[in-house]
Amino acid sequence: MKNNIHPTDYRPVVFSDEVAGFAFLTQSTAQTNETIKWEDGNEYPLIKMHISSASHPFFTGEEKIIDTEGRVDRFKAKFAAAEARKVELASKAIKAKAKKAER
């Protein structure tokens, strides 16, 4: 293993999932300019998260689709168009076989 590649400046940091109202205090090297007063009365650096174990569907058992840019809708539309094209080509092939059988 290489020497001196791992950080050594760990410090207490609060990670906060503001959507779920969940926060925890741990050791980290993450840098931030924000601080928060913690339950023990001390002030610690604050890292805000969008998703944590309190709000992630894997841990909560809830299925939520967060689609801010319409990606899911575009995928569903593309998938539906591909299925329609597949059906169209299949029916075209059947008609071609029927026409060939008439000759």
C-alpha cells in the first residue's frame, strides 16, 4: 500500500438531510463553510445532503420517482415508440408473407 495517501485531518462534522429532517454527527474530512449548533451545545461544520438513509427508497421501503428533468417520461415515450415500431414491422412482415403466398 502507498504511504501518505490517506487523509489524517478528520474532525467532527454534522451531515444533515433537510428533506427528511435527519442529521447525524460523525468524523469526516469534508470541507464546508456552514456550521450548526448540535444537541450537545457545541458548534460543528455542517454538510447538507439531498438523500440519506432516512429518505432513500431502499431504506424506507417507499418507491418515489424523483424526475426533475423529465428523464422517466422521455424513456417511457421512447420505449412505447420502439414497441409500436416493433408491432408495425411484425404486421408488415405478415402482410408480405401473405402476399407472397398468394402468388
